[in-house]
Amino acid sequence: MGLRIRGQRIAQYANGSEESIGFTGPVIVTWENRETLDEALVVGNEVLIGQVILEKLDLLVDCKNQRLIPNPAHPDYPVAMIKIA
């Protein structure tokens, strides 16, 4: 993707192992009419979208049809959920 590595972060995998991996500066992630900004972690050459990006874009995973869908409660635009303690 041509992203410039800005530094290293420690990542922990599901099996408990840890590894130092590269991270980039801000990346704009766009999906249909939704957009968010975040850093990217660089591991190998496969692009993966994590839970944080899905939450920020207010998207759900439709496993049966193998696609992303807008949250039906907010079909036209993303809504951030904020809980006040």
C-alpha cells in the first residue's frame, strides 16, 4: 500500500505471543458514505479491518453473506455511542 512506517508497537496475538510491529501515520478509511481516520498496524501484506474501525464506521459484519453492512439502527450515517459513567 506504500505506507510509511513511523515507529513500532508491541502487538499481542490471540495465542498470547507478542511481537514488535510497524505502525503508520494517519490513514483515512472510507466505506461507501462513511469515513474515519486511524493509524494502521503493518503485519505482512494482507489488509485487515479491525473492530475499532468497524465501530468508528458503525458497521456490522454479515457473516452469512460475507459482507459489511451499515448498522440497521443508523443506516444513513455512523453514530458514535458514548457511555457516561
